Amino acid sequence: MLRSYVDQPAFTDLHWGMFIPAIKGQGTEEQHEKWLPMAYKMQIIGCYAQTELGHGSNVQGLETTATFDPQTDEFVIHSPTLTSSKWWPGGLGKVSTHAVVYARLITGAQDHGVH
């Protein structure tokens, strides 16, 4: 409610404007059930990590990779260069507990592009 009275960007703008919509629009039903209730209650605070220092918003040029490790059933996130550092997450870069990270999806030896 305070945000409606202050005409300045707030640290929560990306949480409400990018993080939650990304989960709603790109998540599975299982992910919706797990993450959205916590996000709506701000039990988790999320940022949107797409832009890279060397690539701006050139999404197809992103260097960060998310490689699936079938032994651990996890994704290994790797930003291999200085230019692949995630950039401009807004004020949420300082206070967020979670992020929607855009990266090149790697499974086996195949690059599936940005997800």
C-alpha cells in the first residue's frame, strides 16, 4: 500500500512485476503450488536475473549456463566470465532471497538455448 503513495521505484517492484509473473507464466503447476504462496506473502523475495554485464538484454548472447546433473538431480549454474555476471537486478540484488535466473540450458552435451 505504501508503494501507491510514493512515486519512486521500490525494491519490491521487480518482485511483484517480474519475479512473480515469471513463475506464473513459465512455471509448472507444481512450481506454482510451491513458490507462489511464499512469494505472495513475501516469505521469499525474488529478483529477475537475466541481464549480463557484457550482453545487456541480448538474451541470445547470454553466457550463463544451467547444466543439469542427473546424479544430484540439480542444475549447476555457471557464469564463466566477467561479462556473464548478472547485472541490474535492481534493489532486489541487495535483499532478495531467490531469483529467476535466465541461462543456457544444458542437458547431456546438448545446448537447448536460453530458458
